Amino acid sequence: MRRNRFIPGDYELQNPCQGKRDDHAHPPIHPKKWISFSKIKRKLGANAAKLYELICRHFVANFSSDAILKEFVIKARDNEGNKYVAKTTIIEKEGFLRIYRYERVKSIREKKALIGRIKIASKLPILRYEIIEEKPRIIPPITESELIKLMDKLGIGTDATFAEHIRKIIERGYVTRHGNKLIPTPYGIAIIKALEELVPEIVNPKIRAKIEAYFKAVEEGKMTRKEAVRDAIQKFTVIYNSFKTSIGSFIDRVVSGMKTMGLDFFRKLKRRKSR
């Protein structure tokens, strides 16, 4: 795959791809004319040049064909009943991947000889066993871009509101930002754990997605504003009443999380909000 250079003249473009969703915000950011990366870098810096390149590649990729990937899955079982699975991917057609190099696809360029030989019900000798003892897997903190992808997948927010949602959870002390990582605070963890145990419906991602669905239904004319509000109140009143009966226990658990963080954190948080 040629990743470092793209020559428009040797690539056939087509009609642009049409996305499935539209949040009716501003049109996508796109280039209006070509400017050399070296000129942008010289005037605005390296980061600006990288951003311009990303915008240009994203724009041109929308006029490109789909990539065609083929995944090979090999399933095997030994005489003792132990099961084994191996997977590999072959890029049959690069399509937009040739231009939009930010989508990483782990693949092999050509079929390995083994893939060509293996047939259904093939019998192969086991040449070597290797037992690896692994430590318990620690889930790393999520990055902001990973969170945005997850929110998009779950239907929480839109391109226009993702950043605002993340800003609010940071401002309220639920998470802190370290580099590009979002780290849950003891306060935030205490709130989530208390809600999960007392009223799990509140922290279910489908709740927020349902709110977004109401907005979309009104926007598309499928519901009136009055109908959406009435329907939402009926559903959320049930959840609120359930939470109300557990409010004392909820407060005790959250206070415990706040004590773990210490008052200094909240003083700093208050100062940041007052600026």
C-alpha cells in the first residue's frame, strides 16, 4: 500500500459517498484550493499542515471506491477437544484506504501458502505447543477520540455536541484529562457505582440515546414537540421515582467517593468554573 504519496492523476475518482445520517449542523469541513504542505508548515506550523492533510485526504477519500477486505478464519480442534482459532485479513482492493491512511487495517498482502492448502476437515500435525502465562489484563483509560467513537456507536450526541458532553464531565469532576486520556475520578466512579447498584437504568447508554432519538423524531417531523415531551416525561418519571426512594443511600456512597478525592480537588474545580 502506498501510504506516503498520492498522485491524483493516476487514480480514478467517482461520485462521493453519501452518509447514512445527517445531524443538520454545518456542512463538512473541506478544502477549497490546494496549498502546499510546506507552505502551511512554514506559516502556521507542523500541526496545522497535518490537519490540512487530514482534511484533504478525508475529502478525496469520499470520492473513492470502497475498500474490499477478505477475512480468513481457521478453526481447529485437537484430539483432546481443545479448540483453536486463527484469523488474518487480505486487502483485495485498497479503495479509499490508499488515500485515507488513518484507517489502520492489519492485513497480509498475499495469501500465505498455508491458507491455500487448508480445506474443510483438513488434518494437520501439531508441531509444537507453547503455553504462555498472562497477567490479568488491565483495561487502559479511554482516549477522547475512542470515547467519541463509542458515543457515536451508541447514538449518544452528534458531531456538534460530542465535545460539549466531554467538556461537561470534565468540568463536573467526573473525569480528568491527562494528555489524550480521560481518567475517571474516585468521585465519578462513586457516582457510577452507586447508580449501577441502585438505579441501573440511569447509567444505561440507551437512556441518553433515547433522548437523542426524541430530538431527531421532532426534527424529522415524526413526532410533535408536545408528543415527544409527554412520552419522555412518562418514561423518565418512573426512573426518577425509583431513584428518589434510594436518594439517601446514593448520597452516602457519593460522599464516600468525595472524601477519597479530598476537598482540595473540589476547591480547584470551583475556581476553574468561576474563571
